[in-house]
Amino acid sequence: MSDTRSALRQQLLSARQTWSATPAAAQAQADLHAQVLRVLTELEPQCLGLYWPIRGEFNPRDVALTFQASLGGPSALSLALPWATKARDGQAASMGYRVWDGSEPTTRDECGIPCPEGPPADPDVVLVPCVGFTPEGYRLGYGAGYFDRYMAAHPHITAVGLAWAEAQLPPGSFSPAPHDQALMLIVTPAGVMG
């Protein structure tokens, strides 16, 4: 099963890297921005957890800052970015969130992803990047399980997957594993599933 997931992941990542350099990607970024803004307006988060984009992912920074500004600024909506630690000394890998002011992060977490140095945060809505996804709300990520473990430990959060439409998995190509956590919604440039 893990070999099948790994092959599917590599196929999707390769296709996404190629696609992200096309003119269609810029339009998809704008379309997904608009869709996410609508979803955030409906969800009304108090603290929004987002992610720093890597490898051709949708960049949620602009939509988060636009939404925050529409509410009146940081006093109305706090933002947070993940901070991940790798497994060591018998402790499992983990992920939490840190308060983020919207500026370019100056540090990196243990996975090498940019993150802030702010205090811990407890988001009520988190935006989750998807390498692939099913219409039932399951995501294929990078394989380390950080977001799945976080969602399992924080069942009160509203987890919203963000994905390119091309990342939708064909029926039968992906079966959720016991550790996979379903997302409440998945948002693509074409609309919302869930």
C-alpha cells in the first residue's frame, strides 16, 4: 500500500511541478483565492492556521492577509503557521502552530519549511495543502503524517483542504488508511467539495 501511495504521490508532484509553470496556473491561483475567500467568510475563523507553500502548492498568504484586512486586522483575526519537529529520542514527529504576523518567516522548522518564531497558537480553522484528494474528503499528502496527526489530536478544528483540480484522484486509486483524517471541505479553483 505504501509503495502505491508513494508512486501516486510522485506522479502527482511531478505533474504539479510541470503544470505550475504554465499560464493556466496563474489563473487557477486567482480562482482558488476567490473560492477560499468565500469559504473563510462563511467559516468566520478566530485564528486561521495556514501553511507556507512548497513544490507548486497554492499560496494562501495573500488570501489570508486579504481576509484579515477585511475584518479589521490582526485584532479581529490572528494567523498561524505550522512548526514541525522530527521524531527523536522515542518521541513521535509532531506539528503545532505558531502565531504569524504575515511577514516573510525568518526561521525554518525541523523539516526545513519557513515558519515564524511567535508563541504557540490554537487555530480553529486550518488550511491544509493536498498533493491529491478524493471527493470524500481524504487527502494524499507528502507521506510524513504531520497534518493527519495534528487533526487527530485536535478534532475540534475545521480542516479545509486546498488543492488544484488536477489533484483529484480517480476512483479506486486511493484507499484511506486507518491514520488518514478526513477534511471537512476541499476547495479547488472550481468550487467546494464536502
